Amino acid sequence: MDNCRCGKLPRTSDGDSQEVTSTEWESVNLSEQEEDLVYRMYRLVGDRWTLIAGRIPGRKPEEIERFLIMGHGERFA
């Protein structure tokens, strides 16, 4: 019998994958200009976080993704 149930992929035990709950994430504060650039870049290139973060000095791809996921999704949807 197949180990996959309900179309889900089997779990792998990669040492570098970590689950993070949203309560462990800190909110990301961006300036108004940074927010505008993130939203415009997201509409252009989609979820290519590294590309977007590369346009904002001092920002990491994880920060950009977290910013869009945590409560700001209604603006770019």
C-alpha cells in the first residue's frame, strides 16, 4: 500500500527544515517607500523574495516574505 494519503507528500526528515509558528515571528516594519516597492515588485515578479529583497538595502528575503504573509496579504491579493 502507498504511504501517501490524501494526495499529501510524505514527510522527509531534513535537518535544515524547521517549522515556525506565526507567534514566533516578529512583525516586519517597512517604511512607506519600502512597502510601495515591495507591493509593486510582487505584482511584477511574484513570490521571488530574493529578487525583491535585493532592491531594498538591508532587507532579507525572509523579511519580505514574512511582511507579505503576516497581515498584508489583502493588499496584494
